[in-house]
Amino acid sequence: MTACLAIGAAILHLAAPGFTLSWTHSVERVEWREVWRVDPAGLSLQSASVEGSGAGMEPGPNAAFRDGRWTWPGDLTVPRLTLAASGATGGGWTLCADGECRVLGTDRGQPVTLAPC
């Protein structure tokens, strides 16, 4: 099954409907990772994980600690995601799909919107 993801004005055609977003938390300096799926209803969060807990990074309900990360199931569907970098992490968001990764939103105050096509 193929899917299409609009990243701002660009279009990304996906061989599979899933993608991963990851970023470094601006205070705790650990990685946060989310697995998303492009569905007819929008973007559905499949799971989330974080390397530790701390300021604004509490693991979600039913979280389990395995392989050095707190991981929990997702329970959210949204029509679009807006990503905005704080400028405090030294980087933006990393989107990985189909075995390739790209960095988005590296400039502070430059939000990037993700939406199904």
C-alpha cells in the first residue's frame, strides 16, 4: 500500500504508509521518537518512546521500559501535524520513511506542516 505525505509545499510518496519522527528534547537532551501512519482519517500515532523521563517528558499510559527506552502505544489521530523547532536543540525533527531520513524544521520559528495528500 502506498501513501502520500505533504511536507509543507513538498510531496513525499511513501512505499508504505508509516513514518517515524524523532527529535532531541530541548531541556533533557534525550531523543523522543514517534511512529505515525498515514490513514484516510489523517495521521495516526502508532507508538511513542523516549530515552528517559524528565521535564515535560513523562512516558504515556501503559509505558514499558525496554531496550533503554520508555515505549507506549499511540492513541491519537490528527488531520495534520505542525512541527516547530525551538532553536534550543541544535537541530530539527528527523523524519524517516522507506529507509531514508531527512531533517525538517531546523530554523527556529519556521514551522513545518505534515498532512496526508
